[in-house]
Amino acid sequence: MTNFEEAYQSLNSLQKAAVDHIEQGPLLLIAGPGTGKTQVLSLRIANILKQTDARPDTILALTFTEAAAKNMRERLLTIIGKDAYYVNISTFHSFCRQVIAEHGEYFPLPRESEHLNDLDRYQLFEQLLDELKPEHLRPINDQYYYVNDIIKAISDLKREGISVLQFEEMLRAEEQDLLEFKESSKNKTKIASFEKKVAKNKNLLLLYQAYQDHLRQSLRFDYDDMINFVVDAFSENELLLREYQENLHYFLVDEYQDTNSAQNKLIDLLVSYWEEKEGMADLFAVGDPNQAIYRFQGASVENVLAFTRSYPNATVITLDTAYRCPQNIYDLATQIISYNKLSKLSNSDEKIQLVTKLKSPKGDGEKIKFFKSPSQILEAVAVVEEINKLKKAEVPFAEIAVLYRNHSDANDLIEALEKWGIPYQLSKGNDVLQNQHIDELLILMTLITKIREAQEADLLYRAMTFSWLGLDSAVVMKLGRVAGKIRIDLYDLIGRGLKFINQELKDQEITEEEFNIILAFIDKLKDFSKKDQSLTFNHFFEELISDKGFGFLTFIKNLADGFEQITILNALFAEVKSMLAKDHQLHLESFLSQINVYKNHNIKIQSKNLLNNQDAVFLSTVHSAKGMEWEHVFLINLVDKKWGNKRDNNKIKLPAGIIKNTDISEKERNEDDRRLFYVALSRAKTQLHLSYPEKIIENNQSSDKFPSIFLEELKEIEVNLQKQFLETELKQEILDNVEIHLSRLMSPAPVRSFVNSEREFLNSLVKDFQLSVTALNTYLRDPQEFLENNLLRIPRAKETFMSFGTAVHVSLERFYKLEKQTKEIPKLEFLLKEFGVALQKEILNASDLADQLKHGQEILTSYYNDRLIVPVNVFDVERSFGGGRRIMLGDIQLSGKIDRIDLIDAERGLLAVYDYKTGKPKTRGGIEATSKTYQKDFSERELNLPETIRGPYKRQLIFYKILLGLDRTINPNWQVSEAIFEFVEPKEKGSDKHIAQSYSITDEEVADLKQLIKEVMKEIRSLSFLDTILLK
């Protein structure tokens, strides 16, 4: 029995009906929590390949998150093997990004267009508010009060596919409604409220138009634009749409309840050919309206209604057997969601059952535990104690989750877990700006600017206490004591000299050697204050954290959670590079100013969370827990106003008509929160633990709290609570030992054991690692360098020669794209102009920029006259492999980019690949590494390789032939007959002759490199190379 047959046989009858529904028209599958939707989706894809002659790449599966796409592909791999890599599985945004990348000519996005990040967006709207001064969205006493609401409202409009013009039409209708309301109503309060709503929306229209104009003029776009761009391109360009309709025949949509109007329009366009032709679009949508937690407020049933109205011949299947939770949890969840009025609106439609009583083969499970605690601090202690009990009962930490409404709800819990030494894992990466070590680094940076201005105040003392600076704490304390005693700044005190200081210290003197260390530290601060003015900021940052600077990088690498800390530092460095891309003159002061904008607007710089294979308790908001499950689930802080009865904080209420098929006015006020509560309840495979605190204590103040309305609704449900709930005695246990527990909370936290599990961390990095030839060569040369540069990605500034090479590559890319498009050789002036534009985008100081610009113009002029005046038949330029274009060598994902591919003989399908090299041209001996002269820097591993693949440069050309040979989008009869290095710089200084080294790659060379790739990836995946290196 095959894997598919075995999995198919395990399905129930309704699941089988969904899997077998192929080429029979649209199907909507309503799948509640734990009904096996991912398995059904995966098996349906497998069944399409089994029952039809379809290729894997004719199937498109769209998901809501990257995690869901990854999960589906992994599931599919176990069923159909490597063909799973060729099925198009991606998020909506990833799919649209690929369409734009492959067909840029259809989009209003020049190559240099940039994505607008959160910081840019906040700053732009502050600028627009200052310029436009909209009366109703710019209060005099707090001019940026509405910034968050403006950003959210415009994002909602874009996600629902509402353009500026459509929004303007809606407002005209809204103004007409207001006039009619004034005539029919005598309620002055309601009239004033309606008038205010319309006035705010008119101001919003003004800002929306100005925002879009600014994006267009500045060649920027935001996250929400991407899908609308593709929808518009498909709508306006039939040729483009037809290309995708011809290549994609089967469509699957996961989490359909949360897709927005723009995403639904994209789907409608893709399937329109098949739907119009036969009414038989092979569209398979899976969702559960009761779990709609990301859709526009109140739009829980919108997609279900839209689907059956757009596709009247659609089949609807509602799964009624669920395998995750015990029956008692499903019963509670179903009864809770039945309080929602919108869930009943469509019950007149016989096709649709929105509230389905789910049947669990598990039967009733353990009683649901419920407890209230005197405060949120003791609630955290109670949860931690209960987790300890579960661990003693041999429940793995990884099968325990604590869920909450907001990230801040976990603060007390995290502290308790650390004090109890319990490993935990956050659902999302850390906020970089909340990290203690990053905070210290930013303080040091601030101190450097203050030293320059002689305004260090108390920052100097604070910085000198940082352990990673290695200063003697006793000496620092003595200096601080004297400065405080005589009431002068610490910097001024140090300037008065050792003799003066020791007179004040009397019998606690500082030695000359100790004082010299302090002086050296002060000198280094001053030195970096000067370097900030002379170095580009990326180089300044790199040197600052290095051992040449203050040793911050070495410090965090040697921490117990060093890998995690490096990931956090990388996220900060990524932000540095993003800022530099927009402002090449960025220096320390402007960097810190922008960091303050992040802090003031509570914008997070999120680091990646890669510790996902740990035996650790999972902490998550309920939103982030969607689609996940655990044996034991704790739901904490279930208080009123947090869970239900929340104040409506939506300060800008958009006009009616955003949602087309649902009358949102019919919904009960707590429906959105109740769906979220439903999601939370249905995460537990064995037992639920519900709790709330009677008081919240913060900043030495306490406030009384009441239980959530949903807890009260649970009591109203027609279920025997004595059978289903267990009022835990844990509260009394905690109270009896309250002094012991509070003392433990006050004590230092033990080192968390899980963060020291470096192999677990690296396993998460190598799991989906795509091997490029650069990474391969780095690994062969030095596994240590591979670890730091390719896996950990320790911050490195881009060297000048690399920036120069990038600019040359970009100019040649644009040169050949134009030649391919026009069939004419572009002029030299075009090439030089493109080089100048590209070089200007690189991060270079003024001197380097001038030098590299002059050098580039000289060599490109010479190269153009010698090598570019002969026409060529370009097949592709800068062709990328990996990502959307999957390249698989067995189960190994390969990646790379080829500078240029020419079709040199169309009849025989012969291709030539080109790689441009800047720097001194290589001889054939240098490329092939045929003698010891060229092998002096080789590792032992490289020296022992077969001669066919010993040279790193030669390996590069062979690797490119492998990439093209595995590329399923290229005619399988075509082959690479030549692989050429083009050396852009002349053979000798002053010469106008340029050389190229051409190779015919043999089958033996390809076979040898394939074997090496398999060996290397086996070592990388097993992490066996760690045994030979140390993290330096």
C-alpha cells in the first residue's frame, strides 16, 4: 500500500468526498477545528496527480501564512515525495510578488521601487498630517493622535480592494444617507455622531489620495498594494491573465474565512476562464467562518456567502467529525459560538451549516480546570506550579501552551517561568528593542554622541557598569561615589586626574593601572565619536561591536543563548541596512533618532524565532496560535473588557458597503472576541485550564477585575458543570505558600536550560536550507565561516569592492535587458548612466564613491568597445533559482543566480551561461586550481577533492549547469554547451583588451559535483561539522 493509499483509507466519508471532488466544479469545505483540513488539502493535491495527467506545477495552493504553506508542503512530501516541491504552494503575497518579478513590464513599479516599512509609514503620515492639516484627524493638542487609526483604516480599504475613487463614491453615498437621516431623525446626538463620522472619512479620503500620490512619486509601495497591483494587471491585460490561466488549472485556498476582498478578486480572476467556459472551475476553498479572526471586523460569514453567490453551482461539504479535542471541549466551544447572531444568518441556505456540532471519537476528556487568583502575579505562579505538576506526570513541556489576548499579558508569566527554571518559547521572535543587551548597546551609542557634545550626564556611569565592557565594577563604584559626593559629572571627575580622585577616596585608592584602563575606555569613546564622522555607518556599526571596538559581538556569542542573541543583533543590523538604503549619509545621531521613533510609536523590530524544536512551554497570543494544538492549554487573564465588552477603540468608522454580502449592523457586539475565544478553546487535545485574576497590580496600584462574559456564558450552557469543570484547589495551595513563591520571584533567575541547546537552534536553520554555490564553497573552505556567515549571518558591512561589483552587475543586467527588448545594442552612455545610478545606491563614503565611479566608467568604456558591440541572442538575465523557482537535487534545495544566459543555437537548444567578474582576471590555471600556486589557501578538504571540481571558480560554472539542468521551466531538450567567465576589467592596467574564459562542462564534472553536494548537505543537516569547530 502506498503512502497515499494508506492516508486515504484513514479518511472518513466526508473527507473522502472532498478529496475525490476533482474536475467537478467549485467546492467549499467548511472544516471546524481539528477536522483534518490540512490532510484533506494535501491528499486532494495528491489525488489530482493520481487521477489526472496534470503536472505538479499546474496546481496552485494559496495559504494565509508562510507557516501554513510550509506545513502543507511537508505533509505533501510524506505522501507524494519530491513532486511536492514542484506544486505551487505559497501565500497570496508571495504569489503576487513572483508575478510582479516575472512580468515587471505590466506593473507601475520600476526596478528601483522600494517597499515602505513601518517606520517610513509612520513618518510619512506625520508629514502628510502636517502638510494637509485635516481638521477632524489632527487635534491641536495631539496632532498625531489618529496616526495608528489612519494607517489601519487605509490598510482595511486596500485589503478590501477599495481604491481612492471607490472610497470617494462611498462617501458621496454616505453624505446622502446623512441628509436623509437628518430629515427623518430628531436625535441630535445621533445626528452629530453621524456628521463627525462623515467628516473624519472626508479627511481620510484626503490623506488616502495624498498617500497614494506620494507612494507613486517616490517609487514606493506598501504591503497591501502588492495584491491590488496584480488584480489590476490581470483585469487590464488579458494576455498576462491568460498566461497564468493556461499554466494553472487547479486552485486550492486555505483559511478561506480570513481571505479579504482583494485576495478573493485575485482568485476569481485566475479561475474565471474555467468558470465562464463550463461553470466548472476546479476551485477548492477550505475554511471555518467561526474561526474568522483576521477578516475585516464582522465579516465572519462574508466569504461563505460570497463563494456560494459567485459560484452558484458550487458544492458545499461540512465536516462534522473532529479529532483534536475531547467531546466535552467541542460541546462547550460549539455552544459558545452559537451566541453569535451572524452565524445564524445563512441557515436558510440548505447548502450551508455554519454551526455544526462536532463529534469527537475521543469521547469526553478530562475535566476543564478553572481557577481565579487574587492577582495576576499569583495567577502566573499558579500556572507555573500546575505546569510543574504536569511535567512530573511526564507531560512534555512542548505539549503545554499558555495563551493570552495581548503580548503584555505574558510579562508576569515569563518572569515566573524564568525563576522556576522552566524552558519556554515565544510564538514570535523577540522585540529587538526590548532586549537588555541591545538596550545597553544603544545606550553606549548614545553615550558616544553625548561625549562629543560634553553632555554625558549619568550615561557614562550606567555604561561603565555593563559587564561586556570588562571594567572593574569596584573601580566604577568608587568613581561614582566620589562624583556623587562632590556633585560633578563622572566625565569631569575623571578629567581631574587620579591624584584628585584618590584624595577624595582616602584609604580606598584606585591604582594607576586601574585608572589607565578607565582612561583607555574614555579615549575609545572619543575615538568612535570621530569614526562616526568618517566611516559609513555600516562599517562604523561593525567595528563598534567587534573586538577592535567594544567586544559586544564576542560577548553575546559566548552567552548561554548566544545563537539567539546573534539572531536579535542581526535583526538590528538589518534595520541599519534598511535605513542606509534610504539615507547613505546616515550617522549615529540620525540612527538613534529613528530608533526613538520606533520606541515612541511602539513599532517593533522583530527578530526571527528559530527555536521551534525545543521541549519548551509555548507562549502565544491566541491570534498566533491559530492552526496549532497542544495536549494542555492554559488560557489566562480571562477578564472583562479584555475578553468581551471591550471599548470600541476604532476611532475612524468606515462607511457602509465595505463588506458586500453581510449586514454587519446585525452582529452582536462581542462576536469578534467570541470567535477568538472559540479558537482558543479548540487548541486543547486533552485538557483546558482557564483562569483570571481578581485584581491587576501595576505600578504600585491595583484595579479590581471581573470575569469575562464568556466565562459567564459557559455557566449558562446546558451542560452539567459538575461533570465538566473542576474548581481547582490550586488557589489555596498558592495562598498557603505565598511568601515562599514571592521570595522565589524576587530571586535571580537560573540560566534557562533550553537556550543552551545550540544544536536544536541550528537544526531549525538547516531544516529548509537552500544551498548556493557560494555557501558550498564557503563550507569547503572553512565550516566556521559557513556557520557564521551562512547560518548565523553575523553582521558584516559590505566591502567597497563588493559594492563596485554590484553596480557593475546591475548596469550590465539593464544593458542586456534593453538589448533583449529592443533587439538593438544600447549605447555606451546608457551603460555608464546605469552604472552611476547603481553605484549611488551603494553605501560608500564620498571619497570611495568618486574613486569607484571613475574606475567603473573607465573599465566599462573599455569593456563596451571590446566586448559589448557584438549582438547576442539573450535568453535571460539575472535568472534566479530557489524561492519561487524551486530547484531540487533529490531532496536538496539549490539556489543561485546566473548573470546571463544566451541561446546560441535555437535548433539544437544550446545555451551559454555567463558570469561577470570584477577584479584581476583569472587564468585558466587559477580557475581550475591546477597547481600548488593556486592552492596555497585551500583547506585540506578542498585539496582532497577530485581534480574535476577542486577549483572554487570551476565549481561555480558546474553548479550553474546543474541549476539549469534541474530547472523544470526550461525546455528539457535544451542543454548548456558553454560556461563562460567574463572579466570586466582589462587584462592589464592600461590595456583595452578583456578576456573571457570559456568551458565545456562534462558529464563527469557534473556527476562529481552532484555527489559532493549530497555529501556536504548530509553533513550540514546532521550538524556533524560542529564537532570540528568552535564558535570563536
